[in-house]
Amino acid sequence: KYGMKMDMHDNMPMKDDKMNMDNIMEMKKDSMLMPHNMAMMQKDSVTFDYSTRKTYFNYDFLKAREKTTYEADLPVNDILLNLTGNMQRYVWSMNGVPLSETDKIKIKSGEVTRITLNNLTMMHHPMHLHGHYFRVINENGERSPLKHTVNVPPMQKVVIEFYNEEYGDWFFHCHVLYHMMGGMARVFSYDTPRDERMKDYPVQKLIDETDHYYSWGAARVGSNFNELFLMSSNIRNEFGLRAEVDYNQNAEIEVNYNRYLNDWVRLYAGVNTETSTPDSYDTFNTVGLVGIKYFTPYRFNVDVSMDHQLRPRIRLDRELLIFPRIFLEGEYEYRADFGWVNDLENNKSFESETQWLVGLAYIVSRNFSIQGNYNNRYGWGGGLLVRF
């Protein structure tokens, strides 16, 4: 007994020592990890280091409590939706087509609809489907989570799928609402009669809301000359006015209608009038013209036109942000008259005119900039740029 007691007595302190050592090691481990965790918490909540956060905050962290898979023998309808848009005009779309120019996506009851969402833009798009929960396919496979909204990060892909068990029409759209209003939406439609309670809310009304006209303008108020630009546009149609006037009774005004063929190319027709006698409002030359405008990959605006007097014109302009609040602007215009309609002075067979501008502007606020420029027709000048 004594020996047994001694063994027990001897063993107990050893066990306690081991427990104490383990506790000490755990405490040391915790104390070593605490600064790291605190630094990580500070980085996440205070400095918001996105390059770090994006490496571990994603949908792979979500795992359903039970299997969410569907029966293996169910038919699957695969759909590819590229999330697309144009920041220059702020038109948003799927597969390059806005809601107002597409048909409903037909789906059938008893099937699985699987959608691959490819974000081809540089903005996040939280995509929301009304009336359904969908599986967000992630590394958890059979236990992929159920969601009704999923964020698709820039230049990334997300795959979702849902079981078709409803009826009628269901809206699918980006939950950044001004993306939705710009056209990034679709209507999933079951092959069933529409709910009579929705009679006063036709789908066309929803579609029309994504094709409103938006208007904006800009004015250059300078010591050498003044300019005014006014625009009103929806997805395909644009109406514009451009006016230029100096302080010596020289003026030019152009009104045109533009039809967008795609995000970058538009055809237009308009009327241009300008003073035909230098430094006098007594006479104006008014012409009709047609042309094409192209917004190039390097952000140059190219405008080529011909008026009814068969005079070609080429315009080129570009703005370049060289510092956070300073941008450089340049404009170039070339006109030619080959005498095909007009009688040229001194029996000339060709006349041309060139106008160009180089300017620098400092952005004071969203609506105002201070600018200075040189125009080969009007000389040096400075003033304000106003955006509204």
C-alpha cells in the first residue's frame, strides 16, 4: 500500500507539472499570437487593406448545415451571363445587352437552372434573384450555401444554381441600384400564366425604367472665348448641342442627333451654323451634315462628317488626367472645301481651315475647374469649366 501510495503521490506532481507546462506553453503561444491578431484586426477595420482581406474573405467560408444538392437525374439548363458595362456612358448590361433590348429568359418547372456569372467590369456586382434561393457553388460541394444575393467581384466568376419551382416572372438584377437602372438586369420567366394580381404592374414598365433619358452639360467660360455643351441620352439615342462664341462677334452652333450602334460607335445627323463674315453677326452659313463618331480604345473621340456642301470635317479630342486634380485637354479640327458646291475665291480648287486647342485645368470640385488654354484662333485665355 505504501508503495502504491508513493507511486500515486509521485505521479500526481508529475501530472500537475505537465499540466502546468502545457498551460504555460499555451499562454506563451497565445501571447505570441495576440500581437499578430491585434495587428490583423487593426488592418481589417481601420486601414482596410483590401489586398489582404480579399485573400480570405470569400464564399468558401460559407457551409450549409446539410446537403443542398438536387437530385442527380434532374435536367440542368446552363446559362452564361457576362456582367458587362460602359463607364464612359454608364450603361450596364449582361452579355453586352441591356434589359430594354433583350427577351425574357425562359425556364421550365422541374429543372435546375445553373448560371455562370463572369464579371468583365472593374466594379463589384451583387446579383439578386427574386423569389428563389440559389446554391452558390463553392469548395464545400454538396454543402454549398443557399443565398438570394451573391457578390461577383471584378474580373471574377461565380456559379449559382436553383431549382425551378415557382411560376410567372422573376426579376434578376444587380443590387447596386444605379447599375440596375442602367440595364444590368434580366427577367426569368416560367411558361405559366401571369398572376392576375400583377395586372397593374406590367413587365414593360419595369423595362422602360432602365432606359430613361439622362441629361448633363458643361460650359467653358473664358477670357478668350466661351463654349457650351448640352447632352440628353438614353441607351441608344442622344441629342446634343454645341455652341462656341468669342468677344468679336464670331460664333458657331451645332445641334445633332446621335444613334449608338454599340458602346463605342454612333452615327449622327445635325445642323451647323456659323458666322460667314469674320467679326460680324450679319451673315451665317447654315448646313446639314451627317457623320460618324468613334470612341477609341485609347480614349480619343474621333468625329468624321460631311455637310451638304460636300465639305469634309475631322475632329479629334482627348482629356488626360495627369495628376489627381489636374487634367490636360487637347482638341483638333480640320475642314476642307474642294469647291464641289461652293465657288471658291480666286478660282482656287481647294481651301482648308484648322483649329486646335491645348489646355490645362485644375479640378476644384465636382462641378467646377479652373482652366487655362491656348486656341490658335482666339489666343491665350483662362477661366472656369462648369459641369452640371
